[in-house]
Amino acid sequence: GTVEFIVSGESREFFFLEMNTRLQVEHPVTEMVTGVDLCKEMIRIAAGQKLTIKQEDIKMRGHAIECRISAEDPDNDFLPTPGKIVGLRIPGGPGIRDESGMYEGFEVPIYYDPLISKLVVWGRDRQDAIARCRRALSEYIVKGIKTTIPFHARVMQNEHFINGDFDTSFIDTRFKMEDEARDRPHEKVAIIGAAIKAFRLDQEKSRTITTTEEGGGVLNPWKMSGRLRSLNNR
């Protein structure tokens, strides 16, 4: 089973909460920092077999963060957002693990927990894990419903979170979605940059088009239009 506890930010004392005879939603974090397949070990125990490891075999390495991706609207008090997923792109790469059963066309129901995915990220240390998590969240796309992806992305930019200065009242006292969106205008900068790049590419394409026919004649306007359209569709 798993044991839940909290730690005092000042005295660093441990306070026991409860014991659960099951794997918890956050178990991938433990798996990624220890390299132990907890699901496999749990099945072995259920089958009457022994654990394949001893306590002294377990070594902690690196840092892991889990983001619970839910069908909820973080800009509207996290109200559930059931509906159909019409587009999906799941991030990947070193240290990235996504546990999900959703797919394009999947209908998120109104009757169950809104959790649709668990994005787990591992890094050499906490700062590396945060950096990888930012990148993974920026690549994670779920279309058709609102999710908590923007919320997690903004948490990863929050100064208090980055410095490890947070507790169970973090969201209520040190984090506001609207403040993070205003203070971190990266999306607007990216959109403006993409628009400028697209404009310059169009200009370069226009310059590469020959305006004269072979033999020195002026190119027919209809042919010019066709060449422009052909280049833009590449």
C-alpha cells in the first residue's frame, strides 16, 4: 500500500495522514525516481509471490513532477467540461510519460471523475524537471474541451512554485490564473513572432518569382497569380 503524509515547511516534521491498500494516482512519480515498477510488484504480491527488490536496493535519482490533466475549466472555478475531443497531440521525449486513455473522438462523460490524463516528467533535478514540464505542456494539445493544461503551464511559471515556496494553500494565496496570464505574455509574443516570420516568408517568395517570360516578354498576370498560389501551397 501507500502512506500519505505532509511535511511542515518550517520544522520539516512529518505528519502521518493515512494508509491506502492500493496504488495512488501519483505512483508514477515514485516509479520514475526509483525505477521500480510498482504495478508489477503489486500484481506479484496478489499472486502470492515475493517482492523482487529489498529496501536497500531502492535508490532515489532525479526529480519527478506529475500534472493531472482534467476536463475542467481553470478560468471558471474548475467546472467540469464534458464533451468530445476533436483533436489531440500528446507530448513525448526524454523523461516524458503520459498515462491516458483518451483519443480523438473520445467523449468525456459527465458521470465520472474529470481526470483524463496524467503527465509525468522526470529530470536530473527539480529545475530540470520544471523545464521539461514546461516544454511538454506547451506541446500538449486537447481540442474540443477545456482542460487544466493552461493551469499547470502557469504554475510552472509561478515564482513561488519555482523556488519551492508553496504549501497546501498555494492556489488560494499565492496563485491567480489571471495574474499569471498577465505577467507571462509568452503566447502573445509567440503569435506575433509567427506572424512576422510568415510575412517575411511571403515577401521572399514574391521576390523569387520571375516577372518576365522566356524571351523577355512581360509575364501574364494570370500566370503570376498561379505561381504565387503554387508557392503558398507548398
